[in-house]
Amino acid sequence: MPVSRISRRLVAAAVLITAAVASLTACGSSSSTPTDQAAVPTADVVSAIHADPRIHDLLPADIRTAGSATLGTVQAVGQAGLPHAGVVDGRQVGLDIDIADAVARVLGIEWKRDYGTFATIIPGVQNGRYQVGEANFGVTEARTRVLDFATYLNDGQGFLGASTVTAEHIASLTDACGYRIATSPGSTFQTLLETHADDCAKAGKKPWTVQYFADQGPIVLGLQNGKVDLYFGPTLSLRYAEKHIAGTRFLGELTTTPVGFVTAKGSPLAPALVAAVNKLITTGEYGAIFAKWGVPASQVHESQINPSATF
């Protein structure tokens, strides 16, 4: 995340969580899960992918001429955002990076990555700053009214709990009543919490309280230091965190949502992106990326433009 969009406190917290994650192995017993950089997958599953001239020709003429397109995305801090994105030896790595790079190779272009925050990328696509956006954006009815999606994975909405949380499983939002919840601003998670804000009162329970953070690192730090009870976030990241970050437990998934690249409404880029993802599915290179990151169940069988939204 750009420093200009995050307070000094959040940046400091992100640095602290990076150090905490990296030191868990040294501090824990021999049975603790490794969290150092050696535990992050390193297989090269992208560089052998070749351009498809037919799919390249689907691109707008200006992109074909330039040989590049602007990709609005989020710059990871530390490794708390894996498997979607993290940092190893100063490099951005992760499932989302591999997918984007593989798609670019099929299209025969390079990405000019322009980093923003989750909340600023969609407006940036709408106003033309970015030609494509990628930040684990779930398909929603509201978003498809102003954007086009080209899907590339299935993710979900779930809860990661601090070790002090008494709940064994969260199957509905009312199971989260009374807890301090952290999530990302401008996300489907915020939408769900706002839409169901009265559910706790209707159930005769204490309301939840919500804190918003633009980066996942401070959220995980909050779980560990007792400032946050629950993280409401993407299932892939939460399952990864449970295995790699001490003092956290995955408590359940509420819904599953298709995730995709976003483009301006009616842009010819969306069909080109769909064609590229489907080419990768056909060749098996798409499956190799998901196998690398240990999340094969999150694959889509076919990339689509604006599939039915979960909500």
C-alpha cells in the first residue's frame, strides 16, 4: 500500500508484523509452522508461457502498439497477504502476481504496475488511470453496473480469529456479534457488515464493532496483541495465515465469490483477459499456478465476463 494512503502508525505496524511473521519459527517449538522466506513457494510457473497471436489481436490497438497496459494493483507489505501477494527478498510474489504475469505473457504484453490501495483501484479504473485492476476484487452486482470483470479464481468471505476468541466456528454473521472485527475498507466484507449491521440487535445480541485497515499486516498484528478479535477477509489468505501465523484460527467461510480482473465498462480488454485465462486453463499452466500456492480448490473451470454475483 502507498505510504500516502496509510498512517505512520499503520506503516509501523506493517513493519512489525513482517518481523513477527519472520521470527515465528525461531520463537516457536519444533512443531510450529515455518514462516520464513524458505516456506514461500519459489517454483517458476510463468516464464515458459508463450504469447498467443490470436488473443493478442483482441487487445485494443493502442495497447498492441505500446506493448504494455497499466495494471492498478496493491503493493504487498511483508508476507501477511499470502497466498495472494507478499514480499520475498524485496520482490512482490504470490498467486495474484503469477496469474497477472501469466496472463500478460499470453497477451504478449508487459504490465506497467501502478500501485494504489484496494479502495482506490476501482475508481482509478473508472477514471482511466488504470486500464486493468487486480486486487482480489469479488464480483458484486454494484460493481458490475460500473465495471466489467474477467474472472480468474474463486475466493470466499471468512473469519480468522485470535486464539482468545471463544467461538469454535462462525457459520453466520450473527455468530460474530459482540466481537471486535477488522476488515478492509471499500471491500465486499465492509458491504456485508454494513448490510447486516442490525442483525445482532434483532438476535438480542451485542453488536459487533468494526475497524478498517488498508493493509492486512496491522490486522494480523491486532489479532496477536489483543486489539482485534476477528479478521473478516478472503478465505485464501485466512487459511494461509492460520498455518503460518501463531495465535490465529480459521473459524469458517460464509460465502464463495468469483474474483476477477476489472476493466472499464464495455472495454475490449475484458474479452481479451477472459481469452487469456481460458488459454491458460486449457494448457494446464493455470492449474500449475494454483498447485504452486497450494490452493487448487479455488480454480475456476472457465473464465467469464460478469458472472452471476453472490450478492
